[in-house]
Amino acid sequence: MNALPSIATCVSACALLLGSSLAIAADQLILAGQLLDVRSGELRANQAILVQEQRIEQVLPARQLTSEQRALPTLDLSNYTVLPGLLDMHVHLTSNPQQHGLRRLNATPARQAIFGVTAAEVTLQAGFTTVRNVGASGFADVDLRNAIDEGEIVGPRMRVAGHSICITGGHCDNNFLPHTYAARSFGVANSPDEVRTRVRQNMKYGANLIKFTATGGVLSRNTDVNASQFSLAEMQALVAEAHDRGAKVAAHAHGLHGMKRAIEAGVDSIEHASFLNDEVLAMVAERGTYLVMDIYVSDFILGEGEAAGILPESLEKERQVGQLQRENFRRAVAAGVNMAYGTDAGVYTHGQNARQFAYMVDWGMTPLQAIQSATLHAATLLDWRNEQGQLNVGLLEPGAYADLVAVAGNPLQNIRLLEAIPVVVKGGQQVK
């Protein structure tokens, strides 16, 4: 007996007989005057994006649209260049950039969550349709994400870390109060077993990303940006536990030894990477680790930080770090290692995330590379996929969310166009 044809075969045959309008279901049409393919760098003229239930069903030349497809509700961006919604892999949406240093002691998690409502909206309005929130107090980022997902407030898609995991007295511990208060942050851990516990607690309360501090930081009191934090054994336990739970791991690391330990432990990304050298570049090239280097924020810290409450100790550390980080960014670009876009927004003003693009071009990237770092490469680092295994964000391809931005001009010729994006679409819905 001959085998019956599969359902898929029947559907394909029917589609050919009845026409492409039945083969591709859609409830919305978006027309693009120019569409940037971030995989190839090609600008394709007069493209059409068919959207069904927030996701892209098909991208095709507009001339190939059927009459039924042309009759769909249409967002006409024929006078714009369209590219995927942007991704920022290092933000703190619940952090107020005017509350640094001792001012942070007055900020409760509830108050930070309230602030995050405004920060989330201005970030989305700036064209960043997906962000990775790498640390927040009281799981305020979890609540912010959930409120966005449930339609209560407006904001980008979020992957969130909850509390940053740190050592006693390390970056992200509460080091501002004297010992009489016995203050410590929720994320403090001081052994392999304790870091495993912190990973499990973060994920219990809604985190889907883990962030820890492998070195001291610029904005923390009594920490050395060059000094390592956590032993290799502790880092390995943390990464193994997170990966077992399906979570990516981001390591805050300025100093050389902390970076090397974190890479050896298997982290997915190194944040800041200020003091990297050729050995580190060879390690990340071999392992596929991503660098997320926030090379714009130094301007805010040194220019406006004192008025925002940043302490003299931190200003001095930034003078040591900022310029060197930019020089090492150029080295990383030349080495061709994996790099994803991350700004540390929250240290500086939310909604200004795109100001970093021009700095990335000034320090070695082409405009296309800078855009790819905030689309294709950031999405690959995030590794957020649909049921078919396709990336959910960062691409204008079938299966991805219909998240896009549009500018009146060519960003490959003028990267600063991304600093003032006039049209933002999330899930097929125009939000700006």
C-alpha cells in the first residue's frame, strides 16, 4: 500500500493551487522604502513585511503582494529605512541616574520599580525594543518585566537578572554604610555552595539571566577595578548552576585576572572588559564569549557624575578606566571577536542609549558592525528563541517578533540617525 501524503505536503500543494495569499496568513502589512538586512548588510528597496499575531510571517518585494495582501491594514514606511528593533544588553531600568553614591540609600525597591515605568517607556521610544537588565534591587526588574508582558505598562521586551551576585564587600554589595549597620546586599555569596544558592534564589523569584561581579567596579565604594572577586571554583559553580537552569551568565569585569577567570569558568559575556589584553582576546575568540563594552558612559560620569552624586573615589576610578576601555574596544574590533551592544543606561540618562553608536564607529567599527552589535549579535548572545528554534528578536525574518525601527535616511552613511528614531514598532504595533 502506498503511504498517504503528509499534511505538510497537502498544505503546500493547496497553497500552490490556491495562491500565495492563502499560503501566508497575515493580519497586517508594513511597507519599507529600504529594508536593512543585518545579516548581509544589504539595503533592499521597496520591501513588504507581513505580520500575523505580532510575528513576521513573510518579507518580500512589495511588487509581489497580492491584492488581498495589499488590502490589509497597512503601516506605510515607504519614505523610511527600516531595520530591526534595537537591543541593549546592559541596562538598569530601575536605576535613577540622578541618584548615585549615598543618594542610592534612599531608593527602596518599590520606588525603583516606579521609576522603572518611565525608564522603560523612554527606552522603547528610543528604538530599543529588547533589553537585558543586568541587576536590580528587590527583584524590581522582574515586576517591571511582568507588567510590560501583561500589558499594564509600555516598555521593551526584557530579560532580567534580579540581584547581582557578589562577594562580601565587592562591587554590588552595600558598602556605603558603616559596620554598625551590618548592611549587605541580597546577592552576597562567599563559597561555591552559596553562589549556587543565590542562582537558585534569583531564578525562583523570576530572573531568567544571571549576572555576577568578577572584579571591583567604578561606582562601588572600597573596591579596586583591577582586583578579582570570586575564586575560579566559585565562578565555575555559579556558571554551571545557571547553565543547568537554562540561564545565560553575564560577568561584570574590568580587571584582567577577573576577566580571565570568568572566561575560563564559561560565562556567556564579559561586561565592560576595560583592561583586556591579547591573552583575553585569544580566550574569547576560542570560546565564543561576547564582550559588552559600554564606551559612551564615561562622558556622563566625568561630565555630569559629580552633580548626580557620584563620589570622588568613583570619579578617579573612571579617569583610569574610561579612555583605556575605548582604546581596548578598538583592539577588540580589530581582533574580530564577538561584541554586543551594551550601554549601562541607568548610570546615565535612560533613552539616550543610541548615543553610543557614534562612539563605536569613532573607535573602530563600521556603521554596519555597530548596528549588527545591537541587532544580530546582541540577539545571538541573548539566545531567546521561538518554538521553531529561530531568534525572537534582532532580525526582520519570518518567525521573529515584528519589532522594528525606521529612520528618514541611511544609517549606514549617518549612524547618528539612530539617536533620534521617529518610528518604533513593537510586535507589529506602532508605539512611536
